[in-house]
Amino acid sequence: MRHTPSYIVTDPDEVKRLIRGNAWATIVSNTAKGLVASHYPVILEEDREGISIVSHVGRPDDRALELGQHEVMVIIQGPHGYVSPSWYGDKPAVPTWNHVTAHLYGVPEILSDEENWRVLSELVSHFEHKLPEPKLLEDNEEYGRRIVSGTVGFRMLVTRFEARSKLSQDKPADVVDNVMTELEHGANYAHPDLAAEMHRVHGGAASATTGSGSGSDSHTAEATDAATATPRIPES
């Protein structure tokens, strides 16, 4: 991930917030046979110190990923979308892509069958609780356990992460306002979730924008890979 200083996120709480809101993750493993990627939902373990996620894979993905044998990368992708140069007014500009993304690194711990059952029950409950009549895994335990037997659960304590929140921090207030308006109400590239992320960073009014300095400073930053240390979280 490009380490542009204006966009780097170092706060673990911000990464936790991203995980909570974006459960669908990509697991990338550098195996003896080369790179392997799989896609599964993850949830945050709120009662653990640091950043800890739990999930499962379907057999035989555990073997394909060499799960538990070495470090893997889990990618969390938040809201992202196209930003047109036409939204910048008459200023010279090029297209870009705003996004919020985190790369999480750690060695997965394989869960016991019972802990896998508990984690999968919590995963189902996490999403079902919003429905008026939730269908929980334990409602039909015999069937549920038969399905769960085809999965392998894991916990990953995140030992380091790289995160980036690129949300027009290098742009002047009027441009930020235009971008947010287009993302909220535009006819072609509307993305309300991305607009909400921008409002969260820039505040209710774009005049409270940019803690990243002038555009020229930002362009210099974009052109230079900063020696920004990757945040590390002590293992518990």
C-alpha cells in the first residue's frame, strides 16, 4: 500500500471501526504453491486487547491457504469510488479514486471445533439480529453442527497493519464540498457511503477540511514514498 503521509491511518480504533462496518474480507496467503486468496466475513473480538478478528474458511481452503502455518494478509475494504476531475471546477485536474482500506497482518490460530461453533454462532447472530425474526445457528443445532463440520475457524491477532484513508484531504474546501455533493446526489457516480466517510473526516462543512496542508505540499507528498513506519501492535 502506498505510504502517502496525508492519507495514512495509524489509529487502531479507526481500523476497528473499519472492520465493524465492512465485514467482507480478502485473505491473502503466500503459500508454497504461490499466492492464494479467499473471501470470507470477519468480525472483531471486542473483548480482546489490540485488534483481533475471527472467521472461518470452508474446507479445503484451510489447506490451500496453509492456514496457521505462517503470516497472512487480510484486506478490509471500506467505501470507495471514482472522483471526476469535472467536480474540481476549472482547475487543472485528473481523475482519482477515493477509498478507505486496511491491510491486516498476523498468523492465524486454528480454533477447536467447539470454539469454531461458538464463533460461527456469533457471526450468524451478528448479522441476523437486525432482522425482525432472526434465524440463529443454534435454532437447528443438529443441522447447524453438520454444516459447521465442513469449516475451519480461526482467530487472527493483528500484529501489524497498514491503513489508508484517501478522502480528498489535499483539496481546498470548495472542491471537497463539490465532491461530497456529487457523491451524495450526483447522477453518474453517487456513493452515499463514501460521501458519509468524507463528511466524517472533513466535518459537516468542508471549510473544516484539510489537516494535510496546501495542495502543493500534498502533491509533493504523493510523489514521495515517505518513510512512515508501519504501526505495530504488541502481541498479548
